[in-house]
Amino acid sequence: MSERARWVDWEIEQVAAHFQVDLERGLSDKEAKDRLKQIGPNQLAEGEKASWLSLFIEQFKDFMVLVLLVATLISGLLGEYTDAIAIIAIVLLNALLGFIQEVRAEKSLSALKKLSAPTAKVLREGAWVQVNAVELVPGDVIRLESGDRIPADIRFVKAEGLYVEESALTGESVAVTKQSARLPQAEVPLGDRKNMGYMGTMVVRGNGLGVVVHTGMSTEMGRIAHLLESTETMDTPLKRRLEQLGKVLIMVALLLTALVVFTGILHGQDAYKMFLAGVSLAVAAIPEGLPAIVTIALALGVQRMIKRQAIVRKLPSVETLGCATVICSDKTGTLTQNKMTVTHIWSEGKLIRVSGSGYVPEGEFQLAGERVAVEKWPGLRRLLEVAALCNNAQLLQKTEKNGLIKKKEAWMIHGDPTEGALLVAAAKAGLDKESLVAEWTRVKEIPFDSERKMMSVILSRRGGGSMLFCKGAPDVLLGRCTHLLEQGRKVLLTDAKREQILRQNEELASMALRNLAFAYRDLDVQSASLKEWQYEQQLVFVGLAGLIDPPRTEVKEAIRVCKQAGIKTVMITGDHQTTAVAIARELGIKRAQGLTLTGQDLYNMSDAEFYKKVNEVDVYARVSPEHKLRIVKALQQAGHVVAMTGDGVNDAPAIKAADIGIAMGITGTDVSKEASSLILADDNFSTIVSAVEEGRNIYENIRKFISYLLASNVGEILIMFLAMLAGFPLPLVPIQILWVNLVTDGLPAMALGIDPAEENTMVRSPRNPRESVFARGVGWKIVTRGLLIGACSLLAFWVTYMEAPDDLVRAQTVAFATLVFSQLVYVFDCRSQGTIFQRTPSDNIPLVLAVLSSALLLLAVIYYAPLQPVFHTVPLGLREWILVLVTSTLPVILAGILDLLRPMANRAKRLVHSS
Ligand SMILES: Nc1ncnc2c1ncn2[C@@H]1O[C@H](COP(=O)(O)OP(=O)(O)OP(=O)(O)O)[C@@H](O)[C@H]1O
Ligand SMILES: [Ca+2]
């Protein structure tokens, strides 16, 4: 134990020396690389993955395939070599196809996992950079903020109001406070090592710095969790439902096959031939590949989503996305650009305009159009001092490598954009942080969180004395102020003054500005005994700042699309009500009669009251994260499928509870990301809307190939069944049945899975999550098309057979060709919920190619002499081809006519139901 615990009673300098790291600069890139090579990546070992071979063998586990293999083996032994070999070849080909599909799905899923892999903020060569957590090495200096998952075992170097929840390790769910100072002795249990942080535990409040002491399997986590569960399941509700459906379909297919065999034998067919045909039919007709294709369609769709900046963490959410009826979105950074600029300052009763734009620290302070000198205005100066010092952001000038950087882009900020904007404003007055820091030393920080809506620092002045600087939401901060700074003097804050400040705050907020208030207090010797919660009291109010945060340009359109698609957008923000409403109006979220509720309103409302109103609310303002959970619940109770965004630690419960929990890729905390099912790589609201569109499309594509595959299967069974019933000879031989199955299950079905969205995808209202996959015409399509395909193929067979009853092979070839071609025509019919003519083939080139190659393969099987005996085919003449082409397009034409009758059928059904 002492070997592991030894860091606990060391001084920080000792730890740094041990790891040969300069705490101000971090490791050099080279050193970090060397250590990584030596020690290995910072990750826990994963469990065994399924090998490729076992994945391949998996493809044969299907019962009917085994029966088929055995049956062919027997026929091989009986001397039917060509048949046996051909059948086995096709079964192998089928397995290969399934195998390739599965490998592909797996690959794209592991790529996904990488995308959402955790990162760490690490100091390398004097600069803070973001790296993948696996690249951390002992000696790295890392920064942690509330919501971060600690990426390795660390010794804290700095801790500001830091609380860490270590239940992953200790089982204790109450967060413990952390410190940087050494402990008197080393031998303390894990839970009491207050200056250590452990991999996998979670920062719930405050911030800190740490030196990495153990990585990967040498961490405490590595010691207990020897293996990480490796493969995430790819199960989704739809897949599960399809698997259940699959079982039913297997039964049906087997039953029908048995029926076919039985009828055939009754009509004097050869029992052995019938058996082989039956088994082949069963193999072809059982849609065992359905769940696999669903996974592929999901995986491919997920890849398209990534291109549109939406990273799916949980596959089932892809399906749910298409059902979303409400999207609850954060305001700052999601609906707005999160590029803030201070435009107004209110100090000592005067409203000052600040000119300039972006992060360039150039601009003027103007009062009624006249430039004001900040030096002559003590209140304004103090305000900017507080703004710059009660601040964790950094304003940086990009080093100009070439002269190409435009001035506007030459400046950037690190950290919270709100705080960055304040730094810029202070810099415009000539107060840059560096010179201020020379005068003021930070002693302590009471961090910001969205619950408190304020933040403070305690500073000691070089000349002596110390002060508390505080900034926060005006309405909150004002409650803690007792005094006011006026003409450089501290005066009592009267109720009238309070009123005035709040009025001013309202006025700024109605201009869609995000407001902050600033205050300070002198700390004398007595205040040394104050408890933390006692610091932020009896403050002296200094003034307000109004920050503009323009809406993202694309959001307005995205919200319009949502409306059209039957999805309601709701804004949930920690910001002030008036600000929120102003922006919500601008974006079209707020309807004329829509309600706005504040966190306070929610607090005063019973669940029953809230539930009654929830559908009318467009904007929730000044809410705390905890309210989000209540909002999700109420919406769900009202029957909504809810998508909810969030970024902080405290948003995690709501994200988890939502049907689609959405985290922010840029500003989101690890904890919120882990709780989410979708991550927005660009934090942008419009990305949610794209994801919804993709979600709907993926689901529709799945329905498309279900209708394709099942109708094809119905057709295959039907032609055999009807032929047996009518006492005809076998219209198809086993190898042909298997071939049809291979050619249709293969490329065309896959190409349907990547079909681009139909134009009306975002005009329809959301689908009911309980809706069956067969709803909205799919079931109808399967039945009508299936029946017609079977009947027409049989018709072609019958016509040819009647003409030349002793040339059975010719009739079989015609039936074979008709079946394949009618499916290849039908595949285009599957692309639209309307008629086949609603879409042009040119927008799915892969499908056209797939169909062409399937057609060519068929021609090869018919015309390439060596294959003719294998597939029992003969070359066809012009007359036969005309017959094939007519009978294979007939189903779609007839079905189109049937479709016209469908509304009538529905109406009749409703009439029957209502009477
Ligand atoms: N760094 C900060 N220091 C002090 N106060 C802050 C800081 N950032 C925000 N505030 C204040 O706290 C309020 C709530 O902030 P919070 O981050 O919870 O929500 P938001 O960012 O305004 O909106 P959203 O929830 O839409 O992202 C803000 O309106 C602001 O007045
Ligand atoms: Ca926020």
C-alpha cells in the first residue's frame, strides 16, 4: 500500500521533482511521447473481441442453413455433384455477404466510440492543450473543472472549491472535498486521500490542477476493474421487435414451405426433389438477415450523422430521434453563437455604450455619444477591475505566422466566453489582466455554477489589505448587496436604488442582452474567520454589464423546419427572462400566446398545475439544472417524445431521463456527455434538426428494405405454393431459389438502406414510437406486391409451359427471370411512400448500379454456357423476353391501381368499425 499511497504525504514540489516536471510548463511534447512509448497508453484493458473467424462461422449457425447443407451433402453423395457444389457455393457467398456486412457495422461502431472518447486538458510546453485521455503520461499536469471525469490517478496541485464524487471507486455517493496540501501521514484509506484524484471519479464542483501519478492499468481503477466490458450491444428496440417478428415469420415460412412440399408430393412430385426445393425455399424465405441489415442501415446512417456534426452514442436513439415531438434547447451557445461582446455598462446611474466588435480589445466607452475617460470614473474603473479579476478566462493574441490573419481573428479567448468578453471590455479601457495581476494576488475562488449563478474571488492587494470581488446574475447578486458605490463612495443601497437597478436590468435585457452585475467587499482581519458561505454577503454593488450574444444565423430556419415537421422547440435557459424572451422572439420560438415560466414559477407550482400548462410554455428562464428534469417528466407525461440538451454536471439527470439526451461537444462536461445519447460536435441547435431528419430517414429506409425483402419472400413462396396447388411441375429449382434470394437480399436491399431522404421527410409529423413498422402502407405494400409478384411470375411460367410442356427448363428459366426482374423493378417502388413515379432513380446511383449488376448476373447465369447446367437455364428468345419484361413490370402497375383503391378500402374499414 505504501508504494501506491506515497504521494499523499509528499510536498507538491517533491511530486513534481519525482516526475521531473515543471508545474508551470508541463512536460515537453517529446518527453510526453517518450513516456507514452515506455509506459503505454492510459487505458484499461478491454475484454476479448469476437474474432473474424468466429464471426464468419456465426453466419452458418442458422438452423435452416444447416438443414440445407446437410441436404446438399446427401444429394452430393447421391451423385448430384453440380447441384451440391453450386448450392454450397451460394450458401458460402451468402455467408460472406453477411460477414462483410457485420464487419463493416462493427468497424463503423468502433470508429464512433473513438469519436466520443474522453479528452483531457493538459499543460504541455507551457500551453494548455486538449488531448485524448489515452495519451496522458505520469508527470502530465492536467486541469479539471466541474463535470470532468478524472482521466488518470493524480495528485492535486491546486484545488478551488473542489468536490469529487468517488462512488465509482469507493461506493460513497457523497462528494468529498479535495485539497492540494500534503497529508500528515501516508497510510490513509482511499476515501480519505484528500489530495488525490482517481481515474473514473467525477468532479462535481470547483476546479483544480493535478499531476498525473498513475495511468492505465496501474491506476486504482485499473486494479479493481481488470476488464472493461468491451463490445457495446447494438440492440435497438426496432431490432428487438424485428427479431421477434423474425421468429413469427420463420414459423410462417416453415409452415408454408411444409405446405408447399406436402401439396407437391400429393400432386405426385418426387418426394426427394420436393424436400430439397422446400428446404431451399425455407432458406430463401426466412428473413434471417433482417436484423443484420437493420444494424447496417443504422450504422451507415450514424456515419452520415457524423458528417452533419451529430455523434450518436447510443444506437437506439437513432430510432427515437425520428419520433421527437419536442426539442428542449439551451440558449447560450446552442441557439446563440456564444461569441459575446460587452455593449453596455451601467455604472453610477449612467448607461455607457462600449464600441468595438469581436475580441479585438479596441473600442471606446461613450456616454451620449461622447467618449468618456475611464480613469476619471472610479465606479467604472472598479467595475472593470472586478470584471477582469473575478475571471478565469484568458485573452490571447494569435502569433502571426504569416500575414494572413485578419485583425478580427487575431484575438481569441480561452475559457468561458462571457468572461472573455469582460476581459476584452476591460482591455478596451487599458486594464489588461497582466498589469492587474501584478497588483492583486488571488487567494481563493468560489467557483461559478449554474445553481448559484455567481462567482467570487478573494484577492490580496500588494500594498496590503484584501478584497472580495464578485460577479453574477443581477437579480441574484443584488440580493446579497447592502451598499452601492456612488461617486467613489460607499453608500447605503436603498429600496428606491434597488428598484432603479432592476429597472435598468430589465431595460438592457429587453434588448436581448445578457446581463451581469458586479460587486465587491473589503475584507478586514475579522473576515478571516468567515465561513465560505458567509463571504458573499454585505456586498457593495458596482454596476451592470450588458453582453450581446447574437443568435446563430442558421437556427431560425432550423426552428421553422421543426415547426413544419410537427416538432415544438422550447428554450430552457439560466439567463434572465426578458433576455430569453427577446431572443426567443427573434428566433421564432416564442409564439404570441406562448407562456414563459421562470425557475421561481416552477418552484411555486405543483406538478398538477405545471402539467396543465406544459404544452403552452415556449420559454423557461432563470431555471436551475434541476428544473430540467421536471420539465422532461412533465412533457413526457403529456405524451411527448422529448429531446433535451444540457452541458453541465447537474444537467445529467435530465439528459438521462429524456428520450433523446443531447450533450454539447465543445462546452459539454464529460458527465453530460456520458449521460447523453447524442453529442453535438458543434454545439449547434441546427445539428439536432439534421439529426432528427437523418433519424427519420434511417427509419424510413429500414421500412423500405423490409417492404422489399418481405414482399420478395412472399412472391417466392407464392409462386411455388400456387404451382403446387395447381398441380404444375416445380416452377423453380432449388439453386434458382437460392440465387434469387442472394441477388435480392444482397446489393439492392443494401442500397435501399442508404436511400436519400424523401422530400417530405421534414414536412410529416413525427411518427408515433409505438407505431408498427408495417404501418403507413408498408404492410399493404408487402401483401399486394408480394401477391402480384408471385402471381405474375407464375403466369409467365404457365404461359411458357403451356406452349411447350416438354421444355420445362425453358419455362423455369422464364419464371426465374421474371421473379428476379419483377423484384428489381419493385425495388424502385419501395423508395417512396407514394407511387413509384415520385422519385427519380438518379438520386440513388448505388441502387441503380446494384440493380444493373443483379440484372447482369442474371443474364450471365442464363447466357454463359458453363453456368447453364448449374442453374438449370436455357437461353431465351425475344418472345420470351417480352413476356418476362411485361410480367415483371405488371405487378407494379397493377399495384399502383390497387393503391388507388386503398383509401376506399380504408374508408370502408372505418365505416365498418364505427357502425
Ligand atoms: N462566469 C460567470 N460568472 C458569474 N456569473 C455568471 C457567469 N456565467 C453566467 N453567469 C450568470 O449566471 C446566469 C446563468 O448562467 P447559466 O450558465 O446557468 O445559463 P446561461 O449560460 O445563461 O444559459 P443556458 O442555460 O441557455 O446555457 C447567467 O445569466 C449570468 O447572469
Ligand atoms: Ca449553460
